[in-house]
Amino acid sequence: MLEGIHPLLTGELLLHLDRMGHSDSVVIADAHFPAWGLGARVVDLPGTTTPEVVAAIRTVLPLDDAPGLDLMTSADGEVLEVQRELMVAAGTERETTRFVERFAYYEVAASGYLMVRTGETRKYGNALLRKGVVGHASA
């Protein structure tokens, strides 16, 4: 065990986050997302929500310059409650968040370094974070 580390950050997850380089991305996926089909590296965190996991990851991972966060555009283009929670958890605002059409989002996500599959059941509860430079202020 380590002190000062968010309890959702497992050793496996910390290892992968540490190995990420500047601008590499981590996808925090809801339970509906095809994480194992798209991702080369997948960490499962069942029983968690995507906003909880985003908030935990942000305790150790600075965001890249805007947009440091990508969200999947909902079917009707409305910003959903889960998406507002994800922006708060990531420390971004609507203006510094990129919304990506569903199928384009899958393509962007597939090129990510890591996927973290959560137990989130709300639709469009996915977030893609780009790693910034450690030790520098992030957006």
C-alpha cells in the first residue's frame, strides 16, 4: 500500500499511467464501450463510475493543452449529466472539451495507450484524457 494515492488507482493502473508519454491518451470507458475489442491494454475497475475514475486519475495525471478531454457526442447532441460530471472530474469546461461523433470517437479511442473499463451504465459515459507534461500547470 502507498500513502497519498487515491484508492481507485491500482498498482496495474499506476504502472500504465506512469508508462504513458506526453500526449498519450487513456480512455475511461463505460460498461457499454467495446474496450477489449479496441484496446491493446485494458484495466477493469468494476463497481466504479467514469467520473470517479477520471477524478482519481487526475490526481496523478496532468492534462495536455486543450483539448485534454474528449467526450463522445450524444445521439441528439445534448450535453448529458454524466458528461457534465466528467468535465468537472477532469477539471475542464465545455469550451476546453472536444465532443467527437460516436464512430470517430471509437477510432480516436483505438489509438489510445490504455483503456480503463468501469461499471458505469449511463450512456455516453466515456472520457478520453491526454497526458500533459508532469510538473507543469495543465488546463
